[in-house]
Amino acid sequence: FSVPAGRPRPSHSHVVGFLVTPSPYELCAVPR
């Protein structure tokens, strides 16, 4: 997996609600 070109890396911050969840982010699946 890799981060799409020009997109920020996932942050370590989280979203607090009923459950604590990570902030949304995008990944690219790259074949081996």
C-alpha cells in the first residue's frame, strides 16, 4: 500500500464521537 501522489500521509489524530475512529485517508494498492 502507498499514499496517492500529492496526498498527505495519514495523521495520528483521531475523530472523537461515540467511538474513537481515525481520520479518513486514502491508500493505493500496488501489485507486487
